[in-house]
Amino acid sequence: MLAGVLIFAGGKLLLESVLFEHQFRENYQPQRVMTAIGGPGEKGVDLFKVRRIVSAKHHAVREPLMETKISFTLNGKARSVTTDPQRSLLEVLREDLRLTGTKYGCGEGQCRACTVLVNGASTASCITSVADVDQQAVTTIEGLADGDKLHPVQAAFLSEGAFQCGYCTAGMVMGVVGALTENPQASESEVMAKMQKHICRCGSYVKYSKAIKRVLAPSGKGHA
Amino acid sequence: MNTRLPPGGIGQPDYEELNYDELVERVDYDFGLSRRSFVKVFGAGLLIAVSLPALAQESGRRGGRDGAQSLAARIHLGKDGTITVLAGKVEGGQGARAELTQAAAEELGVPAGQVQLVLADTSLVPDDGGTYGSGTTPRTVPSVRRGAAAARKLLFEFACAQWKVERGAVEMREGKVFHAASQRSLSYADLANSDNAAKLFEQSVPPEVELVAVKEWQVLGTPVSRPNARDIVTGVHQYPSDIARPGMLYGKILRAPAFGARLVSIELAPAKALKDVVVVQDDQFVGVAAPNSSLAGDALDKISGTAKWTTAPQPSSQELFEYLKQNADGGVPPNPFAGEFAGAKVLRQTYQVPYIQHAPLEPRAAVAEWKDGKLTVWTGSQNPFAIRGELSRAFHLADERVRVVIPDFGAGYGGKHTGECALEAARLAQAADKPVSLRWTREEEFTWAYFRPAAVIEAEASLDAGGKIATWHFINLNSGPSAVETPYSVGKKNCRYVASKPALRHGSYRALAATANNFAREVFMDELAAAAGADPLAFRLAHLEDRRLQAVLGKVAQEFDWIGRRQKKGANLGTGLACGTEKGSVVAAAVEVEVDHEHKSFKVRRVCQAFECGKILNPANLLSQVQGGIIMGLGAALREEMQFADGKILNASFRKYPVPRFDDVPELDIHLVDRPDLASAGAGETPIIVIAPAIANAVFHATGVTPRSLPVRLLGA
């Protein structure tokens, strides 16, 4: 069963089921997939996660692992949870830590409603195990504003009224923040290439694009 | 559990239950409410200036046109100046919250920010009917305006009586009534603190009350943003899937391996042996609840392999259209004009529209909590009172023992009328004796939520010597009657919807069957125009008497430069247009596509749309709705299609069912036509209906081959 799901690329395991880029898209880059699966940095693939995703995909019986203490920085504060390390970061954020701003949309990294930052990088928390963020820094939508002062990306989305139902909004905000954290000088096309991963089913893309333009050109130049 | 929607398998669809034609027979509700629970909801600081028994008698008329029959049921004035407006509509991203807030603020004469709007809590709000059919704008907005205007009238009367002055001597200014001569003012808080305020609000909302004239509007007609928008960008807003209750468990439901499968037996012991896990079986319903989702998933995994099922043959998407024709109720009706064709040019075509999914980004979710024999469910649905009815019937409870709350949720597009998730969560919570949160997975949402119906549409028309349509025969099989009638003037016509046996459980969709019927009709119009040797725009205008449709077509033709673009057609380019009317609004669109002959693919480069829905209430929100309708229409035109075989959905994920993304968005040129002389119509649906046909027509123009199936594919692709 596993053979059909796991493929090797560059000496590392890749999961077919988490190839979040559309297969028909030209900008599909295996390296970016690695980053998404393996989490940030050079960690590569977490086998706990592989097991978890494969068993979820194929309805195989998953054996819970021994509860483990996992410590990380969450929105600037030290946190630790003691739980099955295979659980997704998304689930632990929402159910154990009650940070529900991060949303479930698909469970396989396809829609990016679950985007959080791990060490500043935009990460799909639904396909990231909580074990992956041990000793890492996680930022969620709740950690973005400075008190009453919105992050510029939040402010831009708000002033453009960019969303409709808003369920994808937190993920969109985190996606843009992640793109700009990774490269503060990123061009509009570079940011938009990354935002391809995000789905807004209400089709608010035009207003989102406008809001992103506003972030990139706060002075108004180049702002349509 | 006695539900009519077996959670483990899909039985024969129940049309009433599915609410497919949005004319569901609904019971008359009669709910009670204690002052205590009311104050709890609104906060103890707010003193209610109305008598609560007035609320208790509220009941929505069938269709929910004007749920609030007393002023108290619509508006509460707090003694502290708080103004709370109550409505039975839901906010799923379509903009009801902003629009209803504006409606109330306009008539009360206060800024929008001063109005607190409570939506869709069945224990608090009047039954304004479900949120569908573009009904909020034409029905609930006027209803809220009348209530608010009546409240304002009371304030005027109160002030005039206090000051013993004539009505003409006072005016509304900054949310207060002013008497200029004496420099006195009175506010809604003063009215709330007056002795007989409660009694005044017991009166019914007068059907005729003076409303603010459109030309005087200060709040309506302006781009007021969603009142809770800030909570969306900060992640603070709690969607149904975010609701948490003390001691809450997380649920998972055993799903059948295929549609029509019946559970014969299952071994529950392995799950029951797990610590802190609750396992429930109630006939076909099997579910578990545990302290977190992983544990619930593990528990379900332990038992799902032991389940034994019987299966029944199911149709597949390969044979879908043949199946729908074979099962047409009474057969496919013949063309009654077949004997009148002598010498005429006759065209006959068949169009096919597949099943698709709404796929709202928030899958179905519900939190259920039982307390003292009463059930409260927070869920995402377009139909709060109908869900309450489903719950009360399923659990044999009186309606007043069930409370359904709909927090602003992650969209529906016609796909969230039913309460299956609420029922499942409630059954788990009943067994667990703890609150349970049940969130469907994406796969469940793709598989077990109802689908937009598939259609086979047979069209036949004859042209007279002058190139006008002499006879028009148009039959929709399976998908529904919306827009089955043609808006064009034709000699004789026979437009009908014929039911078939649905291959999947189907239900409502954005604009219902109008997406299918407009696709077929508008593509057929282009084929007829070609047969008549006429330009598609000229051919349509020659058959149109509806001035509003003429106007939007004309607007699009002008803005798109239809004649210019059509004439200077490049080798790989094509242009197409379509128009239509639905739910009291009119729309036209022109598109340009670029075809890649080598790869048998195409891209939509440009969409120009003109949309008119009477007087515009909120231009910013309207623009969002039009953009959203276009993008959703683009998905259905380009890619969306459910694939199924042996009772299984084969593409139940966003990877296999690719919905539009940023780079699919063409250049959009949208023209919102404001008609202050016309009543406002809803706008959540109609903008979608012209997109697929305009694209198909553009592909026809580019390639010479008409696409007659959705999604649009090039010949040989």
C-alpha cells in the first residue's frame, strides 16, 4: 500500500498525497514540497507524519504513540504540550491550545486555510505534526497584531474588505506575512506565486490581490 | 435515532427535506423564551425595554417573508442606549450582516456602528425564512426597514408628546430627535426608559410606515463594511467549527463505503475499550466521541474495519446522462411543434451539466449541548429554523426545547440547507452527556453533502424566413425549473422541467438550476444565431423586449467593445456573450478566451459583466458578490465535475477537484448598474448564470466547435 503513496526524490521521501501544487501547474517545484512536508529548515521528512498522513489517507489503523512533551515558542511565549506527537499542529493549536483562528479546510495542504508561520516560514499546519515544531517558533493569526495595532497585512485586508465569508482569511494573511518574512523585498509576482497555494472559495481573489498590492506599495505607487 | 437522513448511507432523496426548490413545507414555530435566558444572551447590563411574551408568539409565515410581527421581535432598545436588531437571516459571507445593519440604521436615523445585529439564533430572532433565493434583500431588508421606521416614529411621537410640540417642529439629528426652538433632544435610550415603552413595542410592525426615500439615504446605498470584519482578520471570530464548550468532546462518524450501502453489523468493543471514548450505535448511525480528534479518529479506525455492509448497484458518472434520460419521469417529452417545421430551419441539440459540489471552505460543523432536556446546537447553515425542526423531529422534542444558533460561518452557496451534521453532533452529545463538536472532513463534505444536480437539456427551435425564432422547445431533465423559461420573445414555446431519478443526493446551488438552464439556452442561442447568419448580440437583441436585459446587454457590448473585438478576432482568440435574468435581477457578460490548439486547452482572458439588481444597497458588497459569482461560475465552466462509480466519489479532494485559484482569475471589468427607481433585488446568485455559456460561446467562436457539456472542453481534450 505504501509503495503507491510514497515516492523518492532527491534521496528523501515525498508524499504524493501532500503535493499541494496542482499537478497541471507549471510552477511546481519539488523543493517547495519538501519544505512543506518537512517543515522549516533542513529537517527533511518526519516519519511520524508520514505514518499519520498515510494512515489517514488509507484508513489504516493508526497506533497512538506514547505521549511526549513538546515545547515550542507560540506567538512569542514559551508553551509546551504533552500529547501524541503524531497529532497535527493544527489539531493541537485548535483543540488543546484553543487557538481557533487557524482553520481546517482540507487536511492535506491543498487550501492553506491552516497556514501558520514556523520560524517565519508559511507552513500548512494540517500536514505538520506537533512533533515537528518541538523547539521551533510558531506564529498564528492570533499572534500577529501588536495589541490593538493590526499587522500591516491585516490592516490592508481589512481596509480592502478583501474577504467574503472570511474562513480563508487567516490563512491568506499568514501566507502573505510568511512570503514577506522569507523575503522582505519580494516582488508582487513572487508573493502571488506563493499565494497560489491558497483557496478562497468565495472568489474574493480580486480584492485579496488588491490588498496584497496595498501591502507591497503602502505609499500608493503601483497601487491600481 | 429516528432521523430521515441515514448518516451511514444515502437513501432515496427526500425532496421536501432537501429543500431543493426552496419551497419546503415548514411547520409553524411557536417558541417560548424566559427573561433570564434572554438577558444571559444580551448581557446583564442591557435592560430590555420590551415585553418578552410578545416574542413568544412570533412565528414565521410560510416562506418567512416577514417573520417579525411585533416591533419587539425586531428591535430592542436598551435603557443604556444600545440598539439591538434581530433577524432570522444568516451571514455566510454574502453580506447580510452589513446590509441589514444598514437597513436598520437608515430608518432609525443612527450611524450603522450604533446598531447591534443579532442573526439566526432561534431562541431570540424572528423566523425570516432561510437565507437563500436571494431573499434577504427583497424581503428581509424591507421588513427590517419597516420595523426600524416604526421605532423611529415612536421616538418622534414620544418627543412631541413630551414637549407638547407638533411633528413638524422636530427633526432627527445625530441619532436623536431635536427641537430646535428649545434646544432639547431625546434619544432612543430616553424612549426605552419611558413608562410605556414596553407596551408600545408590543404593537405589530405596521405594514405601511413611512420609509426614508432613496434620495435621502445616508447609510443605505453606501459601502458599509461587514460589522465584524476586524474579528475576521484577527482570527477572533468564532465560526461554528471554532465553538468550544466546557468538557467538550470531538466526534467522528462512521461513513458507509458507498452510497446506498447498509450497515449489517459492526463490532464496537475495540473502541469501547479505549479510555474516555464514547461509542454510539443507533441503527445505521455509528459514531464516536473523544477528548480530541485524533483519539476519536483512532477509535473509529478500530471499529470501521469490522463493519459489514450490503451494497446496492449505483449509477456512475460515465453513464450519468444516459441514466437521467432513461429515468425521466414519464419519458422525455416530445416537441409539440414538430409538425410545424415545414420549410423552416430547425436546430436540435442536447446539453449536459454534471454534478458539482459547493465545497465551502468551512465543511459542515456543529457543536451540540444537552442541558436539562434541552438541546442547543451551534452550526453553519442557511436555514436555522428548518434545522431546529429537523432536530426537534429527530429527537422527539418540542421546538421550544431546541435552540439553533448560527454563528457567521464559512459559506454555503446553497449547499448548507440541511441539518445532518447538527443531528449527528446532537446524537453523539446525547450519548456522551457532554457537549460534542463534530466537524466534517473535506472528504465527507465532498461526498456526503448534497450536490448541485446534473442536467440533460434538450433544446429544439425553428427559425422563420426572417431569421426569428418561430418555435422553442426546451426540456430540463433532473436539475430544476429555475430559468427554464426563456426571456426572449419567440413565436411558440414549450419550456419544461422534467424530474428524473437523481444519480446522487442533490439539492440547492447558487442560482439553482438557472446555471444549467442558462448554459443550455444561451449556447443554443449562439448556435441559432450562427444558423441564421446573425451576430450573437444582434440575434439576442432582435428577440428581446425586456428593457433591463437590453440595457445590460448594451452596456456589456459597449464596454467590451463587442463589435470591435468580434471583428478583429485573432487566430487563437474567441469572444462570446450571454445574458439572463433570475431572482429579479438581470445580467450580461462578454468574455474573451485564448485557445491553445496544441495542448487542447484554453484560458479565459477577460470577463466583462454588467449586472443590475435595482437600487444598490451596498456597492462594495455587491461588487464582492458579483466577483464571487463570476469566479465560482468560472470553476464550474472550466473544471468542476464530480466523478463517481460504484457509489463512491472518486475526486473528493481539492487536489482532484480543482477549484479556482488566484491565477485563474481573468481581467474582470464589472459594471454595476444602479437603478434608484427600482426596488432592490438580491445579488448573490444571478451573476453566476452567464459565465459558463459566455465561455462556451467564446470557445465556439474561437474553434468553430460548440461545447455542449460542462465543464467546457476543447474537442479532443
